[in-house]
Amino acid sequence: MSDTETMIKLHERAAGGETLSATEAASLGEWYATLDAEEDALLAGDKTIAPTSDLALQSQIKQTTESVARVSREVKDLTKQNKALQDENRKLRRKLEARLAEHQAA
């Protein structure tokens, strides 16, 4: 895994509310500072810093798309499981209500 990929994962964890270790937080802060410096240099017209390549961007887009698709599948699966549990819950409630009614009638 490249340093950029590692930093992106740390960024995603931090943005998602996960607490990073002191080392991870420091590394992420340094990466942010590096990105800011590169951006400032590019905006100032300094061509000595090469922007992220198209291949790297395409790779990031592909990874993000795959991640979104995976999460979407997981949500779909969880939704199915939730519906099945709700159906089972309704059946059990009906059985319980029937038994209670029988018990009260007796």
C-alpha cells in the first residue's frame, strides 16, 4: 500500500470519527501540511511539484467506487436480514397473542 493510500485511509478513519493513535494523528497532520504546501506551490505557479498523476487519481476513483459498491451490497444484505427478522418477530407476536388469548379464555 502506498503512503498516499495509507494516509487516505487514516483520513477516512479520522473523518468517520475514529480516534487515531498519537503517531497516526501526527502522520496525518504532516500529510495534510504536505498537501497544503503542494497546493500553495501549485497556486503560486511553482511547477517543480508534480500534481497527482491521472493514473493515481483513476486508481483512487476505482478504489472509492469499489468501496461504495461493497458498502451498498452490505446495506442491501442487512436490509434483507432486517426484513426477515421483522417478519419472524411478527409471526412470534401473533403466536404469543394467540396463546395469551387461549390462556385467558381457559
